[in-house]
Amino acid sequence: MDAHPTEDAATHPTLLLIEDDAGDALLVEELVADSAPGTTVTRVPTLRAACVALAAEPPDCILLDLHLPDADGLAALARLREHHDDIPIVVLTGIAEERMGLAAVAAGAQDYLVKGRVEPRLFNRAVQYAIQRKQAERAAAALRASRAQARENARLERGLLPSPLLRSNDVEVVTRYRPGSSSTVLGGDFYDVVQTVDGTVHVLIGDVSGHGPDEAALGVGLRIAWRTLVLAGLTGQDRMGMLEQILLAERSGDRIFATVTSVSMHPDRHTVSVVRAGHPGLLVRGDGTLRWVEAPGGPALGLTPGRGLWPVHRFDLPTDGALVLFTDGLFEGHRGPGRERLGESGLFELASRGSALDAHDFTDTLVRDVDALAGTHGGLTDDIALVHVRWAPHTVEPTADATR
């Protein structure tokens, strides 16, 4: 049962009275009857019995006597808060123990009442205020947690979704990222684009298995490591092998793996090298054309530690052609009322419809169409990362004849 107060708690709260003195308990029950008819009071004489009752059916508020057979003074309050801190507590003290009541409030109780000096109206107000204070505490705690999570998500976002590191204006990069519908938190999808001194443009896209902050943090680490390896001059098999070593050192469990594709667009503007570790293929856009490239590859990083081989595959890029890299969330959504997935062939079909669009329209349309198709059948359940990269068209100076 939910330990939080119900909507009816404002008028008819459920109370757990922890009181071993039958006479004092009768006084409290009479106060409840006079101040809030319909309020349910359950009485137990010991803290041990209270723990059993709380486990069975948490009340809206606890009324706690500080002198019990199995707990005395603030020890009883401390033990209750240790296991049931989400339930408001009003402490009951004797006439000569008002300071104890103040100490109890300082120790975490929402309020205190002095036995024998409580009128029905004051009693009801104290209980209602205690419930409201606890709700306010929970709301404040949730807000703090939400803000902390937002700050952490922002840090992860900066790590997972970096600005391309380019040395010239000859490269056009368009990226898209969106979490799956099951969560607004970034997952383990990551990408990067780096241009080295020789003019080569290196593109990365990857996906850490699983979802959550640990996977996202690992994705950040792999992306930064890849960028470092690129700038250090490692290529092909060596780069992928070193990336796997980093994953093995940083992952939180033996079953965590990552799929990765690393692409190099050479300065001749026509040659492309691909190293693929268990990742899906990529799309190559030409002049209104589209083709799927499934380069030979090796296992995902972390699946066969130390035994993976990742061959380098080369192919030609059409003039003014573009590469489109993506994570598998783009084609794993449903495409019909059954269990059928969109799949790679379905994604290619959708992408072909917009093959003549410019980079921004192409990426936006593709993500929107995939999302719309999945949205009618449960929505996207995985994150999507997409990188569209191409050499910017050369600008040609007009000839003398052309200016006449």
C-alpha cells in the first residue's frame, strides 16, 4: 500500500497511535472523535507492534508517545524515521516534558502535543499541519533530486553530444539525438566528429548496451577516448582494440558491451574507410540516390575481450555524397499492430523517400517518420542518435566569360 497520504487524508486521515497507557490512549481517541469524526485510529502499545502495523498498512500520520516499554525518549522517533521517514509523526509528551517535544521536532518530528492540554480543534489542526508539512518536505526533496538529475543529465549531454572538432569549413555536419519514449534521460548512444591535421574527417557513432546514467557515463568515456585516440594518430584495428580495452576497464559488469562504427573520410573527398564493431550499417547519399553499406566488421566491443578483429573496409563516396550513421533505435521501433519491427529494410524505404532533401530536412524527416510510425504502436523504446556528414560543395570562382 502507498505510504503517502491519500486525497482523503485532508478530511479523514488514518492514524497510528503508539501508546502503552490505556488511559492516555482513551483520551486521544476521544479527541479524535470530537475533532474529526470518521478518522480511523489504530492503537498499538509498543514500537515493535507499530513496525508490524506500519508494514501491513501505512497510516497518514503517526501519533507517538515517547515513553514505550521497548523504546524511550527520542530513540523511538529515530527508529521510526529510519524505516518510515515518509510518514509524518506527531509526538505526544507529558506536561513536564515540553522541552522533549521541541527536541523531537528538531530531530525530525512534524509537531508535538502535550497530553492533557490539547483541545479537539488544536489536535485536528496539528495532525493536518503535520501531514501537510511532510508533503511539503517530500515535494522539496523531489525538486532537489530533479534539479540534481537535470544538472547530471546536462553534464552527460555535453559529453555524449559534443560539438564537432573541425579544422576547416569544408565539412557539413548535422546531428540528431532523442531519447526513447520510455525515458527522457539520455542513454548510452554517443557520436563524435573530428578533423585531423591532414584534413581527414573521422566520424564515430556508438551505443552502449542498456539504459541509465551508468551506461551514459560509459558512453561519454568511450567518446572522449575515441577522440583522444584519433588525435593521437591511432587508426583502424589499433584504434578499435584500444577502445575495447578502455571499455573493459570502465564498464560496471561483464555483460556490458558497446557497438561502434568509426568512419574516416579522406581528404581526396572520394575515399571512405570504415571500421565496424557489431554496429548497424550506414547510408550513403548521392545526387538524389541512396544506398545501404554494410561493411565487414567484427564483434561488439566487450563481447569477446582480446579476441576481436575489426577489418578496415574502403569504398568510394559519390561526388557531393554524404554519409548517414545512426544507432539501432532508428529502426527497432514497431511498424504495425503486431510485433513486427521497422527493420533495416523499412528504414531504407523511409529514407529513400527523402533522398533528394537537404541534410537538415532529410534528418528531420527521417526521425519524424520513424517516430510517427512507432508512435501508433507503442512508441520508440530506444534512443536515437544520427549523424549526417559530407564534404561541403566546392565554390568555383566565375570566369571572365561568365561575368559578361
